[in-house]
Amino acid sequence: MFTFVNMSITNRIQELIEEKNLSKSAFAKEIGIQRSSLAHFFSGRNKPSLEFFLKIKNKYPEIDLNWIISGKRNKHKARKKQNNKQIDSVLILYKDGTYKKN
């Protein structure tokens, strides 16, 4: 069972690395771990530690660790990103340079 979870985490870490346009070596350097530690994680030799996840969060505070670990998005953060602004008025711009406010 852990291997399946580990593979999912591995896939999400790979997705993060690709999103940041980094190599695995550059990613390891960015978060402050040995390249070999990351390689061992991807090969399944070692399990990710809490420190590993905290280093990711420290370097990339916008990353949802819940998603990386479980594959589930944090609903609170998803709601927070939504724009809750309401429209007050609309401007209609005419080609002659005039406008009308609704």
C-alpha cells in the first residue's frame, strides 16, 4: 500500500518540479537537500520525511502540502482564491470616445 501512496507523492513532486521548470538536481538544491536524497526518494529506496515536506513549504509557500501528500486539494485555500467581488457598475465604451455607466 505505501508503494502506491509513495508513487502518487512522487508523481506530484515530479509535477511540481516540472511546473517550476527545474531539473531534479536544481529542485534538490532549491529546497536544500542532497541530490542523492531526492534520487533515493524517487527510486523508492527512502520515504519522504516531514523535514522534506517542510523544506518544500519553506521554499514554495504557495504550494498546498495537503495536495502533495494526499492528492487532495485544501478546500479552504481553493475557496480563498475565488474572487468574491460583486459588480457595482459597468462601463460601456463607444468608438467615439464617449461612455455610459450602468
